[in-house]
Amino acid sequence: MEQAMAEYYQKRTQQRQQQRQRIQQLRALQEQQQQLNHEQSQSQTSPIAGGDDDAFELLQRSLKRFKREDSTGTAVDVIDLTADSSSQGSAPPTPPETQELYQESQQQSQEVKQEAEDEALLGANELQSDEAPAPPKIFFCSRTHSQLTQAVNELKDCPASYMRAIPGSTELRSCVLAVKRLLCVNEDVNSEPMLVNEKCQELRMEKERRRMAGDEEGEGGCKYNQTSFSELRAQSPQVWDIEDITKLASTCEECAYFFSKSKLETAHIVFCPYNYILDPAIRKAVGITLHNSIVVLDEAHNVEDTCRSGASLEITDNMLGRAIKSFDDVIWQGDEGFQPPAYDAVRRMLSSVETWFAVNEELHEQLKLATPGKKVLLSNSALNTATRLISVATYMFSDNCKNADDFKLLITKKMRVNDEGEEIIDTKLCIWCLSAAVVFAEVARNSHSVILASGTLSPMNSFAGELGVDFPIRLEANHVVNMRKQVFVGALMNGPGGVDLLSTYKNQQNFQYQDSMGYLLLQYAQMIPGGILMFFPSYALLGILKARWERTGIWAKLVKHKKMFSEPRQGGKFFDELLDKYKNSIARHAASQDAPSGWMNDNAEPRETGAIFLAVYRGKSR
């Protein structure tokens, strides 16, 4: 590994040195050519036939010179020799040496343009610097934070030996990106997980208002909102996970969320969920740049659905109405009224979804003209609604609508009865992306390498086709589990009493189906030691069966044999703690080496033999 990394950086350094040399040579050639043109114009010798259409003057007219600025703001001359001079009339005969010079200039111009593109891509500072290139940033992504925690723990025990191959590097730097709900250490804010963003924004704006008023030492705002992060920078380890940094942030009274974002730029390895990489809106908001980065997607069998979901949208008329009202609330504020152009454009876009594209063009123009002004508070739900609508529509209509056929638009109407007994029709606008390649192609194009890892990617050809990327390097290893000896797969068509276990929506409302599922689980709880995972297609069905089992006494019988755990709708720390309790119950049973039977032999009393976790397929526990 060390040798491979050393060769990689040596090759990168050599390429940049060669690029600098070529640019210097080309610029020297340009100066010689300009001097030659100047001398020729001052010469008193007779011109070639054609008078003013001297070959050198023709060459000079064909030069199209313009200025551009590099990343440092320095003006750089760029010369384009491909300008069409046919409109100047037929060219007069020219000497052979002049023709050779002109042809050589055209050839060199192509190289100058290519070098200019490379310089713009790589950055002028990087080309002009003699320092070793920065190491590629590695983004390690998985679906859940619990999976990321496992990867972080492995990295803690793994020596970062590959870093020794980078000149001047002494230590590995990492960070973990997560939402505020998981990283916030202010108990007044994270007490309501669904309102963390709004509460955080309110406290930060309050502190900003006090600062603008000159009250630097006054009370108010979030006491953890420290921009220097001096204590966290000094005490944080090289490799840390969410639990590590939140504990340390509580002690130091500094914000773990904004500290983790500040570490993004200098980190060598970044741990984050899929959507931080696959969703362009999140990438832009967080400040993630994929250029020259290595993206590792663990549990990659979920990538297709994540990509499709990232480019899809479902918005109800109620959500749209609340978003419009939220924008209305901030469009006019203050004594004389406050009307931000960008807010007004977004508001009109939301109120006219069917003609959003024209409004979206105006929105982009308004955003270009937007200037810093009065800070206003917009609800997180309204901002998400507008952002998602713009993001999905951009996928559909970019590049001359090349992705339009990969989307399906439909409107659903559902009738319900409200608390007053009135019939209400809920209307929902659905824009569904049917191709994962719409999102994934951009990630693959911008990254240096993309590595997908999973135990269930086969068949690989169809998987690569879904993502729209041809993976030239593929590896299929043998499974760590002996499938013939250690795994049994079976299908149960009927439950106790011969009840059909077909889980259609109609059958789910049948009490016989609900009771049969409960007694079937009870039979297995008595026979199977350790843990049992039972997956449901939705939270709704899980709730229906659990409520039925509690009413009929089936739940009480299950509790006598296994500890019962049920996946909550909300995630975060509560879910992680619940999952740990489930695992600990199984571990205690394994340590006791009890017999598999769920009944005591002497008095026929049932006893615990592990735990059951009721989970949702593709929910948090998967």
C-alpha cells in the first residue's frame, strides 16, 4: 500500500512539473511571435502582393486574445488561433516560411487552450507550486450512522501506514459528518429532535443580533456556538466518531456540529451517510468537493434506491401551502416592509408549480443579484420543499432535457375524514426518478475513483447498467458464511390454523391474519435461542400487529420467552440505545449457555432465551 501511494504521488508531481514546463515554453513562443510581428510591422521592405493583407497582418487578425482570471485573481492571457478569417477575403500568397510559422502557431494554440483548461481544472496555484500535491480525500459512506461507527472503530485500530508515503505528512486526520440532531449537545435544543434546526437557527440569529447591537458579552444565543473551537481542536483525537466528539464537546462547551464541518477541508478521511455524496444539494450546502476524491460506498446495494430517491419528490398540497405561507411571512417584515427578490421569486415558483421552469430561470437571475441584507428566519420545512423542487427540476431540465424521459410525473388524490368528521381530499404531486444513473453519473464523473462494496451486488452487469457506469475493475469473493451448512432459507405459506400469510393490504386488516402471525412468532420464540429479527413492510403494519397482540394477550406470552423491542419511527440516539439493549440481551443469553428450549424442566415455567426485534424493511435497522 505504501509503495502504491508513493508511486501515485510521484507520478502526480512529475505530471505537474511537465505541465509547468510546457506552459513556460508556450508562453516564450508567444512572446517571440509577438516580437516578430512587431518587427515586421516596423520593417520598410516592400509588402507581399495584397498590400495591407500581409501574411503577418492576416495572422495577427486571426489572433483572438482575451483575458481571464485564475483562482488568485491574476489576469492570464489566453490566445485562440482558431478564429475564422475567411470573412476577410481570400488570403494572398505567402512565403513557405510564413505558412510554416502560421501552421506551427495554430498547432501551438491548441496546446495553449488545452493547458489553459488544465490549469483552470487543477488550479493555477497548484500548477505553480513546487510543493507535493495534497493527498486525495477519501469519503467513506454507508447507509446508517451505526454502520459508520463500526468503520470508525476499525480505523482506530488500524495504523495509518499509507500516510507515511506522503512527504511531510505526520498524522491521519478524519471527521464524521452528521445532522444537527445527532451532534447537537445543547439540551435545550435537542430535547425536540424534529425542531433542532429551527431552534439552532433562532439561537444563532439571537446571538448575531446582540453582536450587531454591540453586546459582545451579553447573555443569549447558544453558549456552545464558539467559532474558534480551540478546546476541541486541542483535545480531539485523530480518529473519532459521533459519541466521542459529542462527549468532548459537552465538556468543552463547544459545538460538535460546526466543529465537524470545519474539519472537512483538512480531513484525509471523511465518514458520512450516502446522501451527503449522492445528493448535490447536500454536497453544496456542506461544502463537499469530489474532485480528486476517492469515494467508498459500503453496503452499496442501497445506492440505486438512494440515487432514485435523491432525484424524486413527493409534495402534498398542504406542504406546498405551508411553504408558501412561510415565504409570505418573511417577504414583508419590518416597519416599511421587506421584500427580498430571491424569496419573492421562490414564493411565486411554489405557487405556480406547473409553470415553475420560467420562474426558476427568474429565480437564478434574482439569486445572482442578491446581496447580504437583513437576516430572516425561514422554516426548515419550507426551505426543504423549495430546495427539493428546484433540485429535482434541475435534474429533469438540464442539458436540453436529456434526463426528462427518466422521470414520471403523477398526481394522487386520497380522501380522509378529519377530526370534525368532514371528508378531506389530500392531493399529492409526485415526481419519481426511475434511473439511478441520473444522480450517480455526476458523482462518478467528478471523483478520482468510486469503490462500491457489498455482499449482494450480483449480477454486476445489470447493477453497473442501472448506475450508468462501466466499472473496469470488479472482484467477486467467496462468502464468509458456508451457505450450505450454516444458513437455512424457507418460505412459510400458512400460519397456525391454516391461515394464509399473504400480506396484502386487504389481508392485513383481517384479525385471523394478525393473530396467526402472532402465534407463529410465539412458536419460534419457544424454539429458537438468542435473537430473532422480524421485518415488516411498513411502520403502519408493525403498529397494527403490535396493537392487536397487546389486546389479545399474545404480546404478554411473547415477553415471557423473549425481551421485546420495536423499531421507533424516530432515529438518533434513542434508536441506537434500543439496538444496543437488543444486542446485550442476546449476548447475556449466549454467555449463560442455556438450553434452547424456552421452558424450565422442573416446574414448566417459561424463561427468557434472548430477544425479538420488530423492524421495518429498509428502515433504520436494515
